[in-house]
Amino acid sequence: MTQVDRAAARLMTEGDPRDEIVLHLPALRAFALSLTRNSASADDLVQDTIVKAWTNFHGFQPGTNLRAWLLAILRNTFFSNLRSRKSETNHAGRRDETEYYVRPAHDGTLAMRDFLRAFEELSAEHREALTLIGALGLSYDEAALALGVRVGTVKSRVARARSRLVEILQLGKNETIMPDPDNILSGLMPQSQSDKG
């Protein structure tokens, strides 16, 4: 059980579940950043999510997974905003999609830049599945709840996303991408002879 899970369990037994929201802010921001690919937009999306959650807290069932509920609100808010923007641009004339996203400047390693470039080539469904499972460490059940799909659908999206990343990055037979669903960055480098066992 992680520190966040222990704190969440304590809050659930001792007080108002709304007090637990602050524990999930890092996960919400990471997920928002994976969707928006812009720090300011991610912060706005998290803020909108918290406001919606707070005003609609009567819809939350105490004892259920608050993190998954918040992630579902964030995801739905993102796609609602995206649909709204597309509708606005259709009425105002065509705009370049890049107006909505600012590509982050990467000063990390070549492998990380390559990974991030490849990650951006994935569909939104594949990016969000990998983010929830790989980066945020949600279980497949929690991710399915957050995305409003079946567990098998999440597993399929993760598997297809991994396969697509391997294809984009042109990894060889002994190279892997994300072998451990709890660590989105592991497996970017070729396995050494000692690792192959």
C-alpha cells in the first residue's frame, strides 16, 4: 500500500472524503499534462476538474475510488473542452491544431526525447491508457473505471500502445518498452547481457 493509499484510507475512515482530493492532485496534474501537453493548460484542466468535483460531490459514492472518479471528471472535461474548441473553430474558420498545444522543450537524454516524440504519435486513447497504467500506476481496474471502459479494453489499449511505441522507436528484438506497467520509463534502453538471464 502506497503512502497516498494509506493516507486516503485514513481520511476515508476519519473524515470527509473531500479532504482526500488534495492527495490526488499530483496524479491529476500528470494525467492532465499527458492530455494537454501544455503546463498552463494542464493546470487549468486540473482546476476545472476540482471545481466540478467539488460542486458535484453529491454524485460521489463514499467508499468507492475517489482517484478514479476525479480522473474520469478530468478526462471528460478535457474532451468536452476539445469538442467545444473544434466547434468554435469550425464557425470561425479553420485553425491549425498546433494552436492548442505547445510542444515542450526537451533537454533530457536522446532516449527520452525519442520516447516523448513517439508517445505524441500515439492516439489519445493509447496515450491516456499508458499514462494511467504506466505513469500513474493505476491498476487496470482503476484505469477502466476512470476511462469508463472494460478492463479488457484498457489492457488492449496498453498492449497496442506498447507495440506501436516499439514500432515507432524501431526497437530491436532484445529491446523493450515499458516491460513493467508501474514504470513508464523502464525498458527504454537495450537489455544488457546480465539482464537477459
